[in-house]
Amino acid sequence: MKALQDDMPDNNCYGCGPNNPQGMQIKSYWDGEVSRCTYMPKPEQCAGPPQFVYGGTIASLIDCHCVGTAMAAFHEKEGKRSWCVTGRLIVNYLKPTPIDRPVELQATIEEIGEKKALMRCTMYSDGVATAEGEVIAIKVPDSWRS
Amino acid sequence: MKALQDDMPDNNCYGCGPNNPQGMQIKSYWDGEVSRCTYMPKPEQCAGPPQFVYGGTIASLIDCHCVGTAMAAFHEKEGKRSWCVTGRLIVNYLKPTPIDRPVELQATIEEIGEKKALMRCTMYSDGVATAEGEVIAIKVPDSWRS
């Protein structure tokens, strides 16, 4: 099955770019309702205690998963591909997230307008919500990329 | 000059842990008013276009710089070291941040209570603010680390 990120050419993003060999290369799958991403944290992506996932990695996952889903939603709505950037990112950390197992992110579109989409996302570890976030994704002109 | 992070033993954090050889190892310096951190982004820490810094890296810098400063502030206020975690992280992205030069973060303590500190942070590139953030740092018992 093709991931949303497989449909974004020339993407070097550290979080979601297939072109970035040192990046996280997340993959998101959207059924039109809920967008899902499963990610296995690397041991070095830890917090102060090595058994928990680093908050910055959690923020990165929520950011890229939501923006990738917003891009897919704009694509579907408008019939053409647009690039989006993050305007605002909010993360609430609910519990420590174990590093030794995959996390699953579930994102939904709260609102989508002409230029902005408001996304909500929850991150789960073994079915338990450990973080939740909100992202405002903003469409940018192609000139942003050059 | 000793950085705040040099005073945190056994810190494996991907963002600020001296014990994490693959991490970002940020260094923060606090004069009691403003806490500063200068960081040179790595080429792979890029957004979709390779000339801009990845939003997740910016979130990570704001997160660790603020939490490290909050820990130092609790230490000073209480005369003993406490560990803090991030309760909430908000980042507003103002402009693209060039990747080919250092960024400077400046954080201040907005409020500090018994258990929580509210931090504000602005990130600059060549003196221009490119992102601003807010972090709620929460003191945790030592048992959190074990």
C-alpha cells in the first residue's frame, strides 16, 4: 500500500522525506477518516532516562504525520498537489512513552479551509494514549521550495 | 563557562544529553534573566527543501532549552536539583529558518511555581525571529528516572 509520503516528490524532510537517508522516514496511511502512522523509535531517540521516547521526537512525529495528512486532504479536495508547512504545533505530553515498542499515531482533520487545515493527533503506545497534539498546516506556493 | 546541561548527571536525552553521542547535545547558558543557546543545524536536519531547518528540530531545540533552564531555575530556587519533563510544548513558526548558519534561542521564565514553570522562547537566525514557543516544564520525582 502506498504511503502519503510516497506521493511527495523531492521531499528531503528529516521527519518524512524519502530522500533523507538519515531522517525518520515516517509513513502515513489515510482512509479518508483517520490517518495512521506506526513508528519504531530508535534507541538514541530517548529522553533523559533511556527507556522513554524523547519529547522532541514525539513532536516531530505529530508534526510530520499531521502535515502529510493535510497535504493529502488538500490534494483530494483540490485535485492538485500543494506543499504545506507547519504554522503552529502544540503537543501535550500525557505519560512517558516506552522506547522499546512501536508507537501509533492517529490524526484527523478538524477543519480544512482555503489555505489552512487544523489537524488533531493522538499518539498511542500499546493502545494507551501518551501524547496528543494539534497542528495548523498552511499551504505555501511552490516558490517556497526553491 | 559551564553550560546548564553540564550540571545534569546521567542525561541521555536526544536533545540535551551529554551522554547521547548521536544526540544534539545543546548547551544553554543562563544569566538569571535570559537563557541562551546557540546551535548549528546539521545538513540532514532539514525541512522538505534542504535549505531550511526542519520544524521538528526547531521544536526539539525550544523544548530542551526551556526545560534545561527551568531545571536550573528550580535548582536555584530550592537549593537542590530536580528533574523536569515537558508537560506542554507550543511552537509558532514565523518564517523559514536557514540551515546554513547557527540559530540562537533566548528563553525566559514567565512563571515558576511549586511544581511547574512556564517558559517562553524565541529562536533567531541572523537576528531575525523565525520561531517562538512556550513550554510548561513539570518537576518529577526522582523515581521517574528509574
